[in-house]
Amino acid sequence: MSTLSICIPTRNRAHFLERHLRYIAAFKELTCEVVVSDNCSEDNTPEVVESLRGLLPNLRYVRQRQPLMAYAVHAACCALASGDYIFAIADDDFTQEAGLLRAMEIMDQQPNVAAVYGRWFRHHGIGTLEETIAAGKSGMAGRDRLEGVFGREDALKIFHEAHTMEMPVFRRSVFLNSHLPLPHLLPFDFHGMGQFMKHGSIAIIPDCVVVMSVHDQQNSRQIYADEIINSYLADFETFGAGVPEEMRRRAVVEVDVRTINKYLLSMELAREQGRFLLARQYLMRALGHGRLKDIRQRVRDFEQVYMTEMIAEALSQFYRVTRPTDTIVCEDTPECFAVAELFFKRHPETTIEVMDAEEILARAHSDLDLYFVGDPTLPDRRRQCVGLANGKIRTYYNLRSACRILD
Amino acid sequence: MGILSICIPTRNRADLLERHLRHIATFKSHKYEIIVSDNCSSDHTPETVETIRSVLPGLRYVRQQEPLLDHEVHSASCALATGDYIIAVSDDDVLQEAGLLRAIEMMDRDSGIVAVYGARFPYDGARGFEEAIAAGMARTPRTEGIFGRQDMVRIFKTEKHMTLPIFRRSVFLNSHLPIPHLLPFDFHGMARFMKFGNIAMIKDCTALMWPHDQQNSGIIYRDETINNTLSDVEMFVVDAPEDSTRDAVDTLGLRTVAHYLLCSDQASRDGKFLLSRQYFLRALGRMTDGQDIARSFQDSHMVSMMAEALSQFFQVTGATSVLICEDRADCRAVADKFAERHPDVTIRLMNGEDIVDRPPRDEELYFVGDATIPRRCRQRFGAAGTRIRALDNFHNACRLVDDPT
């Protein structure tokens, strides 16, 4: 009978680790060892692990001698695995015995299968795990989903269709010859799959291998953060580098398409979070790859809906770097007023005074005033009236023009 | 002559700032506005600026109320400028008046020019500025010219960077935003200027770069530097004229590949061979050919990559302090490089049969040439026999290309 190594990296989350280990201890059939790689926890992780040894005789605990970088933690715990197969999983998830047994059965029967990919579902703490799995499966029903055994010739098809390819159960013997801990790279996604495929096939099965718990301590980063974007790009690109020679041309296109989609996703997220200039930037980055259809229409739609928001954000940036400011003087035009309203939501601490052009021209100079005006000639006219160059003035046209994406 | 605003962001580098400001104070023409934007320095920057007021009466000092992000510091210093023209320059550079005057003159004369790009040369502090400029000009002479939008993609193909422009404030207000994940004023910045007119390139030196200890030159392969660079070139393409979009997109692909190869090169020079390999793979992922250069990369760096992989394995195995290496030339070559990284680790050479018979100990890690040894050890000692890797394991894991079949 073959054995499985369940490899769990952890750091300062003893209670989650305990929960997961107790869950695994209740497995009835699975022959497994559990390897815990402790990334220098400062909490009671070592004691918790000791206390569980009675329940889990095949538990191996390795404490890292120095804190590992994020990308190295998975590789570190897999490095010590001794089973025929390996499964690397987070401390806060729930590994599913039935799915793992199925994966092992497939690899026992088909020596050419190097890795098996099951499903995972998110558990929000409502109802039982079984209910989450059942709900997840019915939610997936009707959706076109890849299933079956795939060889290297299918690599691009999977890359094109699958959202991600995470949480494989894989052969240790193949892993040793195919995987390295890589910086700027999430382990075990497309690049990982490509590496497995150099040594055999992969299987995608409908069975659930993990229920992921959703909780407060999750340190989920934004996908548009530098390191996350770079990890995704690195994953796509290193995957692309691994496809066979005759598929290279298509691979380059597919890498580009996924890059664009990642940027568009970043745009969506930034927009939802009220970061409109960042959303604009990711839209532009996606457009830069020249593959999107109806570019002009897309841009027009984006500008139409978010122009006022973008201008308000640009005004807010201008305000932030030119403080101290006591009063925002806003010209009494509908466009300026609409921007000022959104600006005020970002900076409720400010005083905004709405005036017409004549009042603005007549107002005495103060370093503590910031002007936002509609009439593009006002800055020059005021400069002549007051006899003083003032940097703290912007027109609606300035900011609109700077925010525009295309001509 | 139009007035130039010299905008200098700074943070905790009072001495460098003082050096630069004192140099600017020697400029003969009086058409300058100097703005220092202090990004919350905790050193004596405010006092330094005060003492310099006597030699630079027009100096304006703005202290930021909260620390700004990298991408905001340049635009923050430009935000308050009131001159006809602006140059945003770092506190540790040394502006050159002759070049600035030439740029101002050009824009005074030709209202179609919105930005002028001068030359920027390194300065080692050992000789005079003039000598450094002459040396720079002799080494990297540039062609002068005025370029419009039809030339955008050509510039994108030939120039490494387009930094340190002197530009019209009136255009800047309508064209530039502080953009995250982006260094200001490179290709995207140039494209924005070109929406409003031409740009000029001049051979004159506008600034010398004076290297120093406090330089935090972003290493090119860091996440944020990579993301900035990609952002800049991707956003540039959006502004390319429609009839040259295809050409711009192709150039973007080539530039991305070239940049990854540069990162790969830098990483290997820094002794980070697996990172170097990764950037090489990233370049390959965007190329339709490249198997040949990949093979030659593999040939030159394989031993170093394996040594680094062995080092990573060693680091994550807990309490190990001894490496037992099979006594054969290929393993020894890797172990020698491993020893450079881990001078504190004892390395013992042993033949294969002795390794198979030797009971595992917690402090020992094995590295062997005969690929069957790990299996034999594991059969004999079970889980305890897994702290062992064969050279083939690392060799296969480090490869970039498949064996020719």
C-alpha cells in the first residue's frame, strides 16, 4: 500500500494547526505521515504539536532555523516528505480524506500519472463541512469543467481554460526531479503543472480534496500588489517556457492573453475599492498588449462612468502633497461641484468654499488656499490680478485631460 | 527667457541635498525657482535648507505631512511649481546649467516642443564636472533631433530610457498624474508629452549622476521594480499612434524579453542563480525561439544552480550540520560551490556503498551521484532515509530545456 505525506507549513497559528491536525487524526483509511514545517513560530506551536503526538503517531515536526520567505515555505515542508505521494496544504484548511484516497488510487493504478488535481471549496463557517462540499459540487454542476487524464499536448488547453491549477497530490519521485523553490512564484500553479507534465500525465478529478476556511487572520493580499502581480506573471511565463517546442508560438499568445486577463481583474478590484486611477492604469496595461477588441469603446465606457471619480482622486492627490491647506476654493460650475462632492467624501476634514469666477479673481492670496476652477483661463487671469504666481490651482480641464486614456 | 522650476524631492539625505543646492546656487542665470519637497525627513534637512536660503533666496521648502509613496514624490515636488518649465531631479544628482539653458532656449524659440531630454552622465567625484561631461559625450554621443508622434515607436525601439526631461508646466498639468507602480517620466511620460507636441533630444549634459553609499538603487529584479518597468512600457503602447500599434506591441514584447534577460544577468552576477534561471525562463515564456540560448545558459550555470538548490534543501532540513557527499567528481564540483555558501558546514566525502550502509543521523544530509542510492537508503531506513538527494534530482529540476530527443 502506498503512503501519502501531508505537508503543512505553519507560522504563529497554533490553534488553526491544531484544528487541522485533529481533523486529519480522525481519518479512517488513509495511510499517511504528516510533516509540519514550523516557520519559526513565536506562539505555542511546538507545545501544541507535542500534545498531538499521541493522536498522530506519524507526525514529523521540523522547526526552521531561520524564517523562510513566503515562496519557500511549501518547498521546505515537502523537502522532508518520505511518502510515495505528497500533498502540501495550509494550516487553516481541512484536508479531505475521500478525495485524497481517490487521487492515490488513480496514481497507484496509473504509474504515468504524476499529479492529481481535485476540487476545493470555501467554507465561511456556516453549516458543516459536508454541507459546504455538497453545495460546492452542486454549484459547479452545469459548468463546463475539465476532467480526465491529460498529457503534455493538452497543457495549453488547460492553461487556456482552467482558472488555476492548485493543490495537486503528486508523486514524490517526480517532484524531486521537477520542482525548485522559486522566488516570485506561487508554488504549484501552472508552472508546477507544466513541470509535472514533463514527467507524465496529470489527472483532474471531481472529488473534493480540501475545504478552505475563510477567516479574519487570512493575510490575503490584493492581486494588484507588486509581488502578487509579479508572481502571477512569473507563473504564466515560466509555464510558457516549458511547453514543447512545436507549441511555442501558441504558448506566447496564451501567456499574453492570461496577462491581459490578470490586468483586467486587477482593474476590477481596484475599481471596486475606489482606486480609480489604479483601475485606469491596469486598464491601460491591458490595452498595451494590443489584443483586446473594441479598445476605443472599452475606454470610452470606462471614462464615461468613472471620469468624475478619477478627477476627484487626482484632485485629492494634489491636495495631499500641497498641504497645509485650510480652504478648497471651488468654482461654482456643475462639473467642478460634482468633483468637489466626491473629493469631500475622501476628505471630510476640509472646508470647501464654492464661488463664482469674479469672487475667485478678487480673493486675496493665501498659501493656505487651494483652487479648483472650471474656467481654463482663470489661473492666468488670477495671476495677473494678484500679481503672484500660484502653484496651488488646477482647472477641471487640467485634471480631465491628464486622466484621459486615449485622444 | 522662461523661468525654470527645479523640483527636488528629498528624504533623510541632508548632506547630499546641501551639496546639490550649493551647486545650483552657483548658476549664473537667475531664471530659476527651486522647490524642495521634503518627504518627512527625520534628519537635519529643515535646518540645512534654512542655512542655504542666504545663497538661494528663491528657495521654496515644502514639508510633506505624511510619508509619500515612491511614485508620489516626484509629482509632489512638481505640484507647486510655478515656472514656465519644470525639471524634477534627485537630491543626489548634479544639475548642469549649460544643458538646462540650452533646453530652455529651445522651448522658448519653438513652442511646438513640450519636453527636452538632455544627456545624463556618471560622475565619480575624482575629476572636474567638465571632464566628466567630455568623457561622457565621447563615450555615448547622442544624436540630436526633434521628434513627433510618428517617431514614437522608433524611439521606443532604440532608446534604453527617456528620463529627466525638462518640460512645459502648461502641458504637464494636462498630461501627467502620479501613477502607482510607475517611475515617473520614462516612456509613458514621454508618450504623454507627445500628445501635446514634439520632444527634443539634445547632446548637452543636463545632469551628472554622483554615486554614493546611501544610494538605494532599486535592484532591477525586485517585484516593484519589475512591475514599474512593465507598467511603463505597457502604458506607453496605449499612446502609440494607431497606425503603428502593431509595431509598438511587438516592440513591447521584445523589450519585456530583453528586460527579463537583463534581470537574469544581474541575478547571476549577484550569485542568485535560481533567480537568474527564473528570469531566463520568463523571457523564454515570451519568445517563440530561444532554446539555443537556454541551452547555453544551462551549460554555463548548471553547477552553480545545483549548488544553490542543494543549499536551499540544506537550509530547510532543520538541524543538519554535516553534508555527506559521494566521492565523485560531479558531486564534488557541486559540493565545492555549496561550501562557498556554507563555510560552517562540514563536508565529508564517502563512497556509495558506505553511504547505503550508514544509519541516518539527524545532523547529516546526503548528496550522491548514483541515482539509485536514495531509493536504497529509503528501503533500508524508511522515513529517516529521506534526507538525501541525487545529483540527477537537482540536475533535472534545474534544467531549462528538454534533452534533444
